[in-house]
Amino acid sequence: MPLTLWRDISPVGQPLRRPTSKSPHVLVIGGGVTGLISAWVLLDRGYRVTIVSSAWASDEQRLTSQIAGALWEFPPAVCGQHTDKISLAHSKHWSMTAYHIWDGIASIPQLSEASGVRMMPSDFFFPDIVESDKAQVEKMTEIMASGVRGFYRGADIIDERGIDPSYGAVDAYELLAPVIDTDKAMGWLTELVEGKGAELVTETIHNDLVEVEDELRARFNADVIINCTGLQAQELAGDESVYPIRGGLIRVINDGSDFPKVDAALTITADAAHSANEIIFLVPRNDNILLIGGITEPHEWNLDLTLDTPIIQRMRERCEKFLPGLENARVDPDYPFAQGLRPFRGQNVRCERELRRTGSRIVHSYGHGGAGWSLSFGCAQDVAMLVDEALEGIPARPMSETVFERKAAGFQRIPVKH
């Protein structure tokens, strides 16, 4: 049974189940969306939680979670790169758990406004008829059967959205998807977990966690450690397969004065275009901002892109050809360009316990790439189950052994003992 809003977690500033002095204490390392939502789920299960992060969401120095496009997507995501079969099987389940919770939050006007979460038409365009690509047919079929709202398939979407017919899109489908204003959402999540009782500590953790587990658990009086550190997992999990995929987003004014207001997310994904260099990513961020993307640059660590960088200029030109009128767009004068590093790893998302040390009580949740918001609640549900297993003394197992079990067993797999 999937994690469910109001039954398993609540979006109000008090825990569903209050902890006692004897309740297990969990140390979450990482203050991005993955860490905060993992903390939220555990807090509502009655755990005591401390979150340690080197930085927190702010408008001065934005976290990767704030820079993200944050359009919910059914895997694989727009930027591609999600190819590991085990991880992909998990991710489809995780994404639907997140879909229904974001949808529930967006359905309540006060929560939608406070959290920055809205449901919006999300349109996917294809250079060929969907049926000409077996992988795309399978993905569309899974989406139709998944429980998303508002699914519609038809080439008339191309005309309706004003797409230039000469660009080459010949087929399309649409669904209602969560679109998240990440600055607002990260602030809301931080306040929410604090209200539920989380202690926030600003500190940078170094070294492989296996080597410092005992010291950290003793210092923070923690029963379990959760690693939600994104790219820093290269060091903290000793995972040399972790690498960045650099991305950039142009922010333009979307108030209808310079071009027809875009009120739906418009995308051509890397897997549909069969090229990471042909991505179209147009997402209305809030009432008057449109994000223009996207690019994927694997193993690029430097954040030195500008609006004048050739790859960014080509990205904008590509989107302007796709949607006539965008050439007249004005950039947001206060925040014209966002860039960040998507945290990928060789086998994609890792949501499993530490396997290198028998008896370790470390749980890992990293490698989400460009899909942290889309996978958030689903991964947090698995994190909670893995925490339960660690406390019960159940031996750790790799993700490859749990892919079908996790899907079938649901959230109440093991009762928490306090």
C-alpha cells in the first residue's frame, strides 16, 4: 500500500504520532528535498529526527533542489540518463506515490499556495508517431494505466499549444502533473519539519560514513543514519559512480505581454528525441515566470554557464523555434538564469541500506538525478521501511533483491516499536 497523505503523513506542523523520550532517533544528512521529505515521513511515524546539512534553502545561495525544474514526470525523465532496469522499476513506483501526494497537496487551495505546488497540463511531443517507438508505446501505456489524471492523446495538442508545425512534432499526449515552485516549496518543507519537531544542525559531514558511523551515532545519539547528500555521496557513501549532469534554465516573464501566456508544461524528452541535445523543456514556474530548458552535460562540475554560453544560446534558439513568440520573451531581471548539477550515479537511484559493513545502520537515498521532486515521497517511504528493518536487526539486502517485494508490501511492512 503506497504512502498516503493524511493517513501516513500530514501537511500540518505537528506529527501524526508524537515521539516519546524512548522513540528511536534518526540522523538525516542532507537538507535538500530528499532529506526533508524523508524526515517528514519519519517524524509522522513518531521518530525523533535531526537533520544535518551544510546549507539550507535560501534566495542567496540556492540548493540544487531549488534550481530544479521540478516538473513531475513518469520515468525516465526529460533529461534521460535513467537506464538501470532495477532502479527504473523502483522509480516508476516511487513516482506514482509522489504524484498522488503532490496532487493531494495541490487540491487544497491554502496548501497549494503555501507550498507552491499546482496541478497543470503537461504535454509531451514526439517527432514520430508514438507507435513507431516500442519504448515510447510501453511508457505511454504504463502512464495511461498508472492513475494519473487528465490523460489525453492527440496530435491536435500541437495546434492547440501553438507549436510550430515545421519543428517536426507529429504526435503528443497530455496529463495533469504537479508543477512545483521550488523556492516556495523548500521553504515550506523546512518550516514543516521544524514544526513537527526536527532539529536542524548546520554542519558539513566529511569522510565515508562507514568509517565515521559509530562516532556520528554517538555524537548525535542516533539509532540510524540516513544519507541524502546527492553528489556528496561520492565521498559519504564511497561511491565513485556518482557524477553530475550540469543543467541550465532561462527564466522569462510569462505574463502574456510579450508572447501568448504559456499555461502548460511543454516538453520533448531525450528518450523521445533519441538525443540529449534536442530536449525541449518549457515549464510555467509560477504566475508569471516560464522556465526555458534544457541541457544535459555529464561530468561537468563547474557552474560557469551564462546566458551567452553557446550551449545556452542554442537551447534558447531551439525552444524559440519550437514555440513561436518566445523570441520576444524578456528574462526575469531579478533571477534571469539558474544552473545546477543533477546528482546521478552509475546505477541511477540508490535507496538501500549500507552493504559494506555487517550490522550497519546507515540507509542511503541518493542518485536521483533530475527527478528528486518526482521520486521524493516514494523514496521516503522505502527509507522508512529500511529504517524499520535496521532497527529490527534484519540483514541488509541490495535493491536488486527487493524490487518486486517493495512494490507489493507497501508502507506498513514492519511495525515501529517505540
